[in-house]
Amino acid sequence: MSIRSGPDAWGSLAKLFHWSIATLVIGNLSLGLWMVDLDASAQKMRSYGLHKSIGISVLGLMLLRLLWRALDQRPPAPPGMSPLARRVSRVLHGGFYVLLLALPLSGWLYNSAANFPLRWFGLVNLPRLSAADPVLKQLAQSAHEWLAFLVIAAVLLHASAALKHHLIDRDQVLRRMLPSYRARHRAQPGDSP
Amino acid sequence: MKIPLLTLLAVLGGVAPAAARDWQQQTESQLRFEGNQQGEAFAGQFRRFESRINFDPDDLAQADFDVRIDLASVDTANSERDQAVLGSDWFDVGRFPQAHFRTRAFRALAEGRFEADAELQIRGHTRPIKFPFTWTDDAAGSHLHASVVLDRLDFGLGSGEWADDDLIGTQVTVTVNLLLRESGVGSRESRVESRESGVESRESRVESRESGVGSRESEN
């Protein structure tokens, strides 16, 4: 399996970005929904610290991923897809990138405006995006919450579309992103319906 | 003999009142602290505290500080943290609304520098502390400045699961900056004067800055 993507399959680096970010985002959404209801405690503070560290990691990985995306090629959409479906897919993937950058950034801004520290996995403290500001804090908190629900919706939509490709269209769209998948043959025009 | 003695007392009275010199805390006074949360320093202050300062650099035997701090007035520019620190794991203001600082003995260290043996009570724990401070005078009044490092665990602040120094630092630096103006019979008189007649009071304010300016500010 090559690091770079080919015409039939995603390269190992693109897969690594996809699945590591997917794991961190789904884990952090769960952690975030759980931790907000904790009573004030050291456990709550540690949970928030972990949530922030994961979020900052997602932000960093997303920036690297965008950089790699600019250098790498993308396997084309399967031939069976209608022009409308391709456009919808392109817009939704673009939106996904925007959401996955905006979600950690809004959290960072919320944290800064609330005047909390931000330490990445106990190793390094990150600068503030703003001074303590109660009004901005409220705005950023709302934004962070709404963005989180939009990301949940996007994850569900994305997974549904992948399953639709796999089960209904019976094409390679889901399979070619799986870690174990290797292009065995070049896609032929007649391969997919 | 009667008249010279009275004259002498009157002259001395304005300079060094016999027993002790009482000072009034001005609104510019600050009681600040610096803590550490998750590796990052944060600044806070207590907005309400009341100090009784009895101090004459030339008569330390009479000196006496007594300060009460309203713990609910804590402000660290973070509403969640300010709320949490009032709870039962920390200040527990429901049971212990005030911290109390009082001195026991004073000694001079150098010109303008002193040290007091003091007791600080927080959350029902009374601990002896050394309280080194400087005392300086300028046109605004007298300034008492001190900086003391405390260990929060000495006062039972954040024990148990909070004891971890890495999450919330155990060392807290408390910085005291008091602006003081001397209070006394003289100043009370000049305050009455200043209410009655503008021109005269302004003159008396110039003559005696401690009483005159003080009477104006302390009414804020």
C-alpha cells in the first residue's frame, strides 16, 4: 500500500488521517457530552483537560491533512455517480473540513474567553485566542455546542452515504478507505453499476 | 508650667500621637494573589477586605494589624472558578465566610522594611506566618507592600482529590498593597471643616495632606 493515493484507492497517509481523526472526533464528542454534566470535581477538570487536548490534536491533524490533500491526488468518484450526487458529495466533504476546523477553534476560543488554562496533554501550554470576555465566552460556547451537533449530523450523513455506496450502489467507495483494502485491479468502466 | 506643657503636647500631638497611629485603608488598596491551574498562572483578588492598621515605624511595640477578608469577594476573572472556590472543597464560605489575619509582634529589618509574626486563619485553620513588608510614604499617603507565599494545603484548601499539585498548584503568592492615610482627631475636624467652607478646607488640606486628602477619599 502506497503512502500516496492512487486512482483506485486512498493512500496509507490519507487513510491514517481519516481514521485517526474519525476516532478522535467520535471519542471527543462522547467525552464532551458526558463531561458537561459532571459535578465540579478534579475528575471534571481532568476530563475537560483531556477533551481540550484531543480537540487541539484534531485541529493539528486537520491542518496537516489539508496540507497533504493539496499534495496528494484523490481517487475519482465511481463512474455510476450522477453529476448531482458528485456535487452534493463535494459540498458535504468541504463542509466537513470546515466543521472539523471550526469545532476545535470554537472550543479554544471559548476556553480563552472563559479564562481557563489550555495545556496539551500536560506537556505544553497554548496561548490564548482572546482575553477574558464574558460576552465572547457565551457566543463561543453556543457556537461550540451548535458545531458539535452539526458534526454529529455530518458523521451520521457521511456514514450513511458510505453504507449506501457499499450496500446499494455496490461500488468501491467505502472499501477503498478501509485500512486493509488494496487495489487489486484497475477499476474498469463496467465494474460498478 | 501648665501652659508650656500644653503647648508641648499640642506640638507633639500633631506629629506623633502618644499611644498609636491608626490608619485608614483607602479604596485603591489591593489584596491580590497568584495561583496555578494546569501549569498556567492565574491572577485573582479579593474585592472586599477590611484592615485595621495601627502602626508607627518608631514604636513597633504598639503596632497591630487586623485584617478581615470577605472570601466571597474573590475574583479570578473566571465565573466557574470563582464559584467553585467558594464550595465545600475550598473556602467553604457557608461555614467560613471570612479569613482573618492578625499580627503578634513586629521587628524592623532595614530602613522602611519590617517583619511581623502573624497568624492567618482560613477555613478554621490558624497558621503562624512571617509577614515581611515595606512601609513607604509619599504624597498619596503611606504604602504597605507585602508578598507572601502560602501553601493552600496548610489551610485545608482543596485536599483529597484536589491535593494534586499538577492540577491546582499548592503554592499561592499573596500580594498586599495598601494605601493608607492616617486617621485621628485632626482629620475628623478637618472633615467637618471641609464640608462647611470650601476655601478654608482646601487650605487645611494642603497643610495636612494625610487628614485633608484622606477625608475626601475615605468617603467614597
